[in-house]
Amino acid sequence: MEKNVKRTADRDTRPVFTGVYLLSMLIFGTNGLLVARISVSASQIVFMRTLLGGIALSLLVLLRGGFDKKAVRRESLWLLLGGIALGFNWIALFEAYRALNVSLSILIYYVGPILILLFSPILFRERLSARKLAAIGLVGIGLVLISGSIALGGMSTRGLLTACLSALFYASLIAINKRISLTGGLQTAAIELDVAFAVVLLYVLFTVGLPQPEKSDWLWLVIIGLVNTALAYFLYFTGLQKLPAQSAALLSYADPVSALFFSATVLHESMTGLQVLGAVLILGGAAFGELRRREREK
């Protein structure tokens, strides 16, 4: 009887948590729009984002009962590595936004999960099934099409390189976070943001220096730090805890799709036919591989 009541309650609240999770994905999808409106360098934007987001999420964790010190201590190495990967992940992605464009950068960035799939036999001792190989093949062809079009079209090879680096750091972050099981999701996000801030602080001190934003920058910096980081992460973990794994996997692709939509409608970016085909292969292949993996885990 109690189990039936719980199932009914879960069904009744699922649309709410679906909306919460989807909203977080749509917020993440606007990152490129904000970066385009801020005059300071990409690494300085990440500095401000990790500073504001880290403070806000850490305060939220403290208000919700504090950090699980025992879990954090046991997983401190992975949390440290995750924060380092997160910092360089965002630096590389935001650099790609500037040097290339938002549309192509986000597509290359989403090759990251497929890299995890490719190396899963080594990293997690998971067998590469025919479906996984098909997903890897589709994404690989899509990446070749987009990379080739960038090179042949005379677009920024530096942008292509930083976008590929962002995908590598994204894959590293996924692999590292799979090792974290004791520390709660929101606590993990807060700690990794704090570590990322320390890493990015050192990076900007030795490269471009501390940011000196224009007056017009402050609104966008506060939004990217508090809304697109702290609030979005809170919504993300709130929805993730209540949704089936397969539903979360499907909804997560609202992030790149919305990023493509916003970049086309707001930034007026366009893609060639070859790039559109590459986009379909990358997103379709990644979603195909991810959904099958999540379904089996469930």
C-alpha cells in the first residue's frame, strides 16, 4: 500500500521536476549569449563565474546542513581533480566561443560524452556493444565533417583546437565525477567550483591578470555567476534526484539544442549544410549512445 502511494506521488510530482531540470538545461544553453556580451577575456569570465557561483553554492550547502566532512575527506582527490578539470573545461569552451562561434563550439564540446563511451572498456571495464560502436561512429563522422568544414572554410583553427580541448576536459570531468559516490551532488558542485576558482585565479594571474570589467559587463557577469551557475546547478541537482535516468539523459540534450537555437536567433550565427549534417550526427549519435547506456544502468 505504501509503495503504491509513493509511486502515485512520484508520478504526480514528476512534471514539476521535469520542468525544473529542463529549465536548468535551458539556462545552461544561454552561456554563449552571455559570453558574447562581456568584454573581458574568456578566462576572466570563468574567474568571475567560479567566484560568484562557488560562494553562492557553498553558502547554500551550509544553509542546508553543511558539508559531509567524512565523505569529502574520503573523496578529496577526485573532488580536487574534478575542480581542476572544470576550470580548464570552461576556459577552453569560452575561448572557443570567442575564437570560433557558439554553434560549432558547443557541437564539438558534446563529443566529450562519446569519448567516455570510447574509453569505457579501459576506464570502467565496460564492454563496447554494437550500439555503442555505432554511436561512436556517428559522432566521429559528424566531428570530421565539422572540423573539415572549419579548415576548408578558413575559420579559426585556434577555435577548433580550444573546442576540442573543451571536449577533452568535459570527458575528463565526467570520468572523474563517476568516481565520486559518497559526496552529494550539490556539495560536489560547490567544492569543484571552489577548486576551479583557485585554479583559474592562478591561471589569470600568470596570463591576462585579474579582470577589470566595464560597467556594462557587471550585469552579465552577475547573471552568469549567480543564475547560470549557482541557480542552474541547484535546479539541475533538484530535478536529477527525482527523475528516471533515461528521462534525465534525454532532457540533457536540451542544453546543446537550445544553445544552437539561441546562437542562431540572437547571435545570428549560421551553419553550412555540411555543418548541419555534422550537428545531426553528433547530437543524434551522442543521444543514442547515452540513452542506451542509461537504460542499461537503470
